[in-house]
Amino acid sequence: MRMIEQLRETIKQDHAKKSAIENKSSELEAKTKELAVLEAKIKDLSGALNRISNIAAAGKIVGDD
């Protein structure tokens, strides 16, 4: 009888661990999606910064004449 109780407790613990792992997995998936969005924003901002830099450089060349 004691063995059965130990097995039940082990099963409960395993289910709890599985649930925790599934929750962590969901959190990581959400963070991965968020990271992809942030990377896209960085790419867009980098492009905008490059265009601004090119405009400033062109203005400096025109201003030096």
C-alpha cells in the first residue's frame, strides 16, 4: 500500500513539473514572438537613421560649397 501512495505522489509531482515546463515553454514562445517584432522595429529604425544620415551628409556637402 505504501508503494502505491509513493507512486501516486511521484505522478502528482511529475504532472506539476510537466505543467511548469509547458508554462515556461509558452512564455518562451511569447518572448520569441516579441523579440521578432522588436528586431523588425530595430531594422526599420536603422533604415530611417541611415536615410537621415545620408540627408545630413548631403546637406553638409551642399553647405560646404
